[in-house]
Amino acid sequence: MSITHDEIKKIAHLARIKITEEEADAALKKLSGILNLIEDMKKVDTSNISPMAHAQSVSQRLRDDVVTETNQREKLQKIAPEVSGGLYIVPQVIE
Amino acid sequence: MKDWSIKEISSLLREKKTSSVEITTDYLQQIKKKNPEINAFITVDESRSLAQAKLADQRIQSGEGDVFTGIPIAQKDIFCAENWLTTCGSKMLHNFVAPYDATVVKKFNEVGAVNLGKTNMDEFAMGSSNETSYFGAVKNPWDLSRVPGGSSGGSAAAIAARMCPGATATDTGGSIRQPASLCGLTGLKPTYGLVSRYGMIAFASSLDQAGPMAKSSEDCAMMMNVMAGFDTKDSTSIDHKKEDYTKNIDQSIEGLKIGLPKEYFAEGLDGDVAKVIEAAIDQYKKLGATIVDISLPNTNLSIPVYYVLAPAEASSNLSRYDGVRFGHRTSQYDDLMDMYCKTRQEGFGEEVKRRILIGTYVLSAGYYDAYYLKAQQIRHLISEDFKKAFQSCDVIMGPTAPSTAFKANEKIDDPVTMYLQDIYTIATNLAGLPGMSIPAGFVNKLPVGIQIIGNYFDEARMLNVAHEFQKATDWHKAIPEGALS
């Protein structure tokens, strides 16, 4: 399995990471090495084997639908890069 | 500076022969002296540690103390601790002051333990050498030109250089056991779900597990008594009955059946390390154990499976770092997309970006079945290997890592070689089994660890098996040259 320069730029965009041409070139070699390592899985016949998502086969717990947390807006927004009037500020999205 | 164990400090405090303030002051001085060359701590806050120690002394004076009250330990910087800088070794969180305590931190606070500081680590716990930290590499106290292992290398180096008697750590593919092996320490990765993940910054959620690191099995057992327990705030926490891990630690291990997987002694294992492991197994025979030859046929597949599943989970977990609610935000941007992309370009280091890209790739349209689903199927096979093996033995033993501590910069430019460091540790994370590393000897003055893998929730037995070895040997008592001078 090989990966191309353009594919790296595409997945970097999907992952929302800005990547320069030089960085994409550097990543190409190393990612190809890792993907080759992963290719070893292809040798194994896994038909009829169920996938294992978690180590313990337990189902998701449910709890009563009641409020358990208190409002901590001020405390949690104190560490935000930019807030105004209790809202997180980001660049304008809709004209 | 004396080389105290957690157990000794606990007795001295209970007998009022010393105070928590006195012991904490000693360790803070040792940190001041040793940390500049080792770089094991990212954050130290003397006044806060001493304030905690004073409160602990008051509790002990009034007779309210627990066995852990007043004992100073260090916290890996992956655990959120309220009002402490919590960086996870990343520029992305260089300014993140946690607004709440992780359950593990809360539990130590509740028993009155003292937090000596936050230990250095590979960025977002991705690494086996502690060279990927934004806050600089950690040095191995046994040889400053070598790595301490990773990702809990800061915790390991801090204990090895006697800057703390114990520390918390986390293990996604070997991050407790491998640094414990490379630094001559005892470390335990518990069964998945036994210790709460709440407030522990997520890397690969289905594999991440917190555990203790200390000098002896006894000390790890004391830490486990604090750390383990069901937590409704962790959706995969398991409601397992509360155990006292120190209770049966002294039991004889006569008749113990030790499984030796042939795959753990195959090509790739350093010959001198193999000899140390064989000598340790002989010691176990003298203690009354019998040896069973077993096979874990899918061992070699654990690395490819891990490097699909862990990056896939990481790419999803790390999508939260967008520069909006906390952490780093780039200073100049044109629009929202540009802000996201530049923030993440600047905030993440090379290895973290690499894993996010791999994860994004294997989860992207058209590749899901070939990679992610396939890896989950093989994960099932790996887990079945262990199930079968445990039908004929009580514990499994082998090397923790294929070699002793390697030189700094030796593997950092070759991710695939670095990933092979975890060949013996990753499979237990995939299966969710508990694993431990204890000191077994030395090769060229560098520590070697033997790994003990147990069945689900068999931590008490593993700690007993480790303790019996430590009663008969002195490897865990060795101190790096100059650590106490």
C-alpha cells in the first residue's frame, strides 16, 4: 500500500492540520513505512471473526435522566482563548 | 536524602517519627537538585505541595489519617489536577490550567497524599522514549545519554532519581511497563476498566489505563488501594468488588504455574536481556513455581493492529483541540477554517500529527473495512490467544522490552523501529489484561525488567508474585550512581 503526496494533503485537510509541501514530502516516507507495517494484517484470514471494540464485553450503562452537574460557565470559560458575554468567540462564519 | 519506600514513609508518619512537611521538603529539595539535568517534572509548585503536607500532618495529629495520608507522590501530566497546569506534554495545552480533578487525583487528595508536581511525558502519551515532549526530552538517571522509555518516562525518571517515592502513570501500549523496565522500577498496568479514566487526557480510549509506578510491588499495591475503584464518570469503568492489594502479598507462590510464550523469546530479543529473563525464571523455580510452555501465535500482529486502532481513536479524541474553548490558539488567521488548521499545525508535534494522519487515513471513506474492521477482528484473535494460554497457567512471563535503554536520538527519526519497542507489551492492552514490569537484573549497568501478565482482575496475585521475587532478590533496591549524593 502506498500513499501519495496529494493523499497526504487531503487527509491533513480532513484532520484540520495545515501542512506545507515540504512537510507533506517528509510525512510521505514515514507514513508509507507505517502503512507497510499495517499491511501485515492482510495475511490473516478474518472471515467469520467478530470485531472486538472493547476488552470487556459490557454494555453501556444507563442513568436516570436528572441534572447532576452545576452551572460552571464562568469557571470553564476563564481558560478559553476568547469569550464575550458568556459566549466563545470565533471568526465570523455566516455573512 | 534517604531512599524511603512508600511503606516506610507511611510507618514513620504513623509512628510520628517524622512529618509530611519534613518528608515533602526533602523531596522538593531533591527535585531542585536533580530535575535540571533529568527534566522529569514539567510543573513543581512548592508552596502548594507544602500546604497539602501541612493539612496531612494535621490529619495525622488528630488521628484521622489513612495509611496514605502525608505521602508525597508525583502525578503524570496527563491527569487533570484542579488549578495545576496540565499540559500532556504538548504545546497545545501549554497554558491549560485544569478546572477540575481527574478521579485518580481526587482519590489521592481524599486520602491526604501530597502532590509533588506533574511529570514530563511523551506528547499526548505517544512515544516510547520521552523525546516527543514539547517540554524537552527526559534523561535516564542510569545513563544520562539514554532515554528513560515512554510515555511515562518522567514518572519513571523521577522515581529512579529519588525525586519521589512513587508516581502515577498511564499505559496504552506499554507506557507504564517499558519505562519501568528501562529505569529499574516496578510498574503495573491494571485490567482495563479497573482505574477510572475520568480526567485522564484521552489518547486511545479503548486501550488507555492508569496505574502505579514505584520501587517495589508493595508500594504499587498501596497505590492501587487508592487508585482502583468503580467510577460512574467513566463510561467503561467496571464495577469490580473493592480489594485490598496488600492483604495476600506475602503468600507463598509454591505451585504457581508460569507460562512462557515462545514468541516472546524469538528473534528481536537482545541476547543479554534474554539471559537476565532466564535467570529470573530460574529464581521463580526456586520459589516453587513450575514452568509451562505456551504460545501466543498472533503476537507479531499486535503491532500492526495497534497502529491502526490507537491512531484511529487518537484522531477522533484529539479533534477536540480546535483553539476555541481551551489551550493554544494561533495568533493570526483569516477565517474559522484557517484558525483550526493553523492552531493544530502549531499546537501538535510531529509524532502526534503523524498518528492523527494515520488515524484519519484508516478511518476515511473506502478504507474502514480494510483497516479498522480488520484490526478489530485480529484484536479478537489476540485476545483469544490469551484466553487459551490461561487455561494452562496462572501468569505469563517474558521480557518487558526487547532491549535495555537505548541512546537518545537513536530511534526518533524511524517511527517503525520505535514502535517495535512495544512488541511485548501491546497485546495485553489489546486484550485488556493486566501487565506488570519488575526489575530482574542488569546488562552493562542498565536495568532489565521482567514482565508479568495476569488474567483479568488478577492484580492481587500479580503483586504477590512480584513481591515474592523482590523478597528473594535485590534488583529493585539498586540506585543509579549519584542519585542520593
